[in-house]
Amino acid sequence: MKNTFKMVLALIVVVATSAFTIVGTGYDVGDIATDFKLENIDGKMVSMADFNDAKGFIVVFTCNTCPYAVAYEDRVEALNKKYANKGYPVIAIMPNNTDVKPGDSMEAMRARAKAKGFTFPYLMDEGQKVYPQYGATKTPHVYVLQRTKKGHQVKYIGAIDDNYQDASAVTKTYVEDAINALLDGKEVPEKKTRAIGCSIKV
Amino acid sequence: MKYAFFIVVIVSLSFGNVTHKLNFSEDLTSETSHDSLKVVDFNGLEKYLSRKDPNKTYVVNFWATWCAPCVKELPYFEQLNAEYSDNQVEVVLVSLDFPRQIESKLKPFLKKKGVKSEVVVLNDVDSNTWIPKVDENWSGAIPATIIYNKKRKVFYERSFNYQELETELQQFIKIE
């Protein structure tokens, strides 16, 4: 009897764990990412479809309140400066629940963008509907998309580079390498990377 | 029956208090021990993820002072460490705080909270290499926890409350 109970318990754990994994999967490299329509800090609604000349996008799930995200703010801005006019602009999306993290409110996002001089859209994932579709789990979490006939295809998922502590000590610029490859019509060298980040607040 | 349960709880609580008072000097030493925190790269951390004492269950929690859900669940790991020390359970708190904030933030935090579990700082920027070694399915979000013993190892990319944590742990220490 006790053993049966244990087995049932184990079964429940297995089922629950696998269900959890499925929910948390999101996009893989090669998948087509859905467009979104989210409010920017200037009050306007922004979609990828609005960018007529874009060849793709650097979609960054980020926020004000995570130290890892903050550590990368200047590097995200630098990516936009470098690649927006080459056809790969940055679109930043703030995925946190602002009731849990008031420091990520629209007002706070506006203030942060102004203070840091962000030149890219910084959108609020109102209702937290977009980040689960992508499968973002943390901030910062980057998706490089390429515009194809089928839609916006995911070409890279992961970190911006390999040193969150010190931008000058970076040895691998994952996102830049991915976009340079796409611009050259080549295969992205490293398609998925991982980095520590703050879990998205629900 | 219910009554008996309450008596047990009350007795154990008061015993807990007594022990706490008796151990006061030890508390001080354990707090001071955080003054010389161990800072390791992933090679140094690996031994904490593969300890071999056949009688023990190890609970390794990845956290940081800047991670709000981690700070919220930290007391539960502390509680687990205290309540299950007799059951051969060891908790290790792996801090991912920025090295430059060890002195200014991490140490004052540990002192203020009176953290008694072992704390190790992981300073290894090449997370793309070591995250999959901790667990293939870890996206890198914290909090994250590993519970393991000689029989099995489970990775959790999630937050816990005490009850949830205890339920998970019991599956390790009950299976003979």
C-alpha cells in the first residue's frame, strides 16, 4: 500500500514536471515568432510590422530593476546604434508584473530610458502575454529574428555576450556574431547561449 | 490526538529556543565565518554538486541578494538546514552576487539575516559554459535549486515556499 502510494506520488511528480516543461518551452531556433502590438514609453503602439525596412530584429526582454539587465543597458543601446541602420533594430520589452516590481512601471521605464538615452523602443508587455510565447524566462533574454517570407524567424536565443561583469573583458559577442552572420548570408555560429538573469516576475 | 501534536510542536519550539540560546557563541562564530566567504569559479563549485557521502542529501540553492524571489525563499532554506540537520541534510547557498558587491552587500546581508547555512560565492562569467553543466534544462534564471543524494538528483528552476521545499526533500530522505 505504501509502495503504491509512493509510485503514485512519483508519477504525479513526473507528470507535473513534464507539464511544467512544456508550458515553459516557447520558441526554439528556426521557429516563426509572432508579432506583437505593445505600448512604447512614448505612448504609441509598436509592432514589428511597423518597421518597413527591417531585415530582422534584436528583441531584448529586459527591465529596470534587474542588476544583470542594468549591467547590459549600455550594450543594448550600442547594439541598436550599430545595427538599426543595417536593418536590425533593437526592440526592448519589459516583461515583469509591475505590481510585483513597481520599479518597472511605465513611468519608471520612461524615466530610465530618458536617463540612459535609449534610442530603441522600450515596450511594456501589458498583461504579460508576449514573453511566454517567446519562452523568455529572465532578464536580459535576447531573441534575434530574421524577416523571411514565412515570417520573423528565430535565429538566435540567449545572452548578449560572455561577460556580464565587464564589457571590456568580453571575448564572445554572441548577438553581434549572429547578426554579422545574417548580414553576410551565413549560418549563425552559436545559435543558443545561456546566462544568469533575474527570473521574470509574475 | 490533535492536542498531542500541539504539545509536540510547543515542546520542540521551546527546545529550539533553548538550543538557540545555548549555541549563542557558536552563532557568533558561524556569522563571523561569512567574513571570509569562499569565492570559487565553476571548477571550485563542482565539488559541491557532486558530493559523495552516501548518507547525506544535499540541497544547493542558486541565489543573489539582488534577486527578490531568492531573498524571499532564503529563510525556507535556512529553516530546512536547521530542521533537517539531524537527517543528514546539508544546505549550500551559492551566491551569484557581483564580486564587487561581496563586501558592500553580500556580507552585510548575511550578517543581518544571521544566515547559518554554508555560503559560497560563484564568480565565473562564462555562464554559457557552466549553466548546462549544472543542468541541461536550466535557462539561467534564478532562483534555482538542486537536491541530490547518492540515489538521485533533481533540478528545479522555480521558487519554493517551505512546505513545497520540505515535500521535495522528503522524497529524497524517505526512499531507502
